[in-house]
Amino acid sequence: VISPIDTNNYETLKAYNIKSGQAVESVARELVQLKGGKLIRYRSHNGKESALQNLRKASSERKHREMLTKNRKDDGSNFLKDMLQFVLSTNCKDFDERDAARSLIKSLLSEYEDEFMELLSDSGWLSTSSQMDEYTATAMFEEAGCTRTGSRVISKYLRATFGRKCIVPEQKLQAVAGEVVPATTGIYKWDHKKDTKLVKRLKIKYWYRDMKQGGGVESSEKRLQSQ
């Protein structure tokens, strides 16, 4: 049930005595019919160009894709082309249709990165090679002495270079971080002598891990058995 409208805040509705929600729907339908289903352009109170687009509710994903991309018979345009043209018209003069497409894609990518990469993989445009697992990645970052910020920078560059996430999400890395056994480091000094005469003085850097800490070998074996 559509409730009545208080027209005091809507001068045009008041002028034409449009008081019910049903009447507003009728006006909207006729506006869409008048524009032939195309983008309805108008100017807001501050004079800036705005637009409305008619998009019916689809019964399936296939129908929805058709509504977005199926060309109209009269002008060969469609919803996506209309959106590109609107984005194009509201930007600077040297902004072309390809720039408008990039702008829309970047906006979607910033909000739905995982879904975007999944679609690329499903479409065969992206390698489906497996990601580095959390244990290997954690060991790599820990042995390289990377902080959390450093690991994020490396992950970002890998993704930019290969076009996909090469390492599992950070949440998985944090989950195993507590299981990492810290390395013990030191320097062994050795004097090479011959007939009590110093020939060479060496400093040998070393590191090792006490596998008895944090479950050590036992916890590693349990992980391997569970995989």
C-alpha cells in the first residue's frame, strides 16, 4: 500500500495536484515511456546535470545481464553504454569513453576486488596458479625480518606484477603467527692460527630454531596430517 504524499515540500507535485504515491508511479512510468527507456537527464537545484535510469527487476542472473547489455532497437544503446555516456558528460573535456569505462571498473574493483579476480580467473584471463599458503608466507616474512607493514608492501607489489593475489589473505597469516618459533641468532668468533701465529680471524654469523618451542616438530607433523 502506497501512503499519501505531503506535497508541501514538493512544489511541482503540488502545482499539478499529485498527492498519491500511485500518481507518482504513473508519472514515473510515463517519463520512462516518453524517453523510450533511455537515460533521463535533468538538472538539480544547483544546476548540475543528473540522470535517472530505468532498470526492471530481473527474474534471474541471465535476465539481469541481458538488461544491462542488450541493445535497444531504436538507437543501439543499452544501460551500460548510457552510464558510460553520463560519466563521460560529467567529467573534464579530455575524458573519453575508455576513460569513463576505466573509472567505472576501478570503482567496482575497489569495492569487490575478490569477486573481480574470481571473474577474471573463471573467464580464463588470469592464471589459476595456487597462492602461497599461510605457513610458507609466514616463514618467508619472518625469516626476511619483515614487519607487518613490510609484508603488506611485498604483497601489494606481487599483486601489481602478476595481476592477482599471490599470497593468502592477511587474516590467515595472523592466525598462524603465534605458532612461529623465533630464531636464535649469534656470532661465533674463530681465530685461525698456525704455530701460535694468527693467520686469519673469522666471524661466523649463525641462527637456529629450538623446535621444542610452541609444539615444534610435533605441531608441524599434526598440520601436515590434517592437510
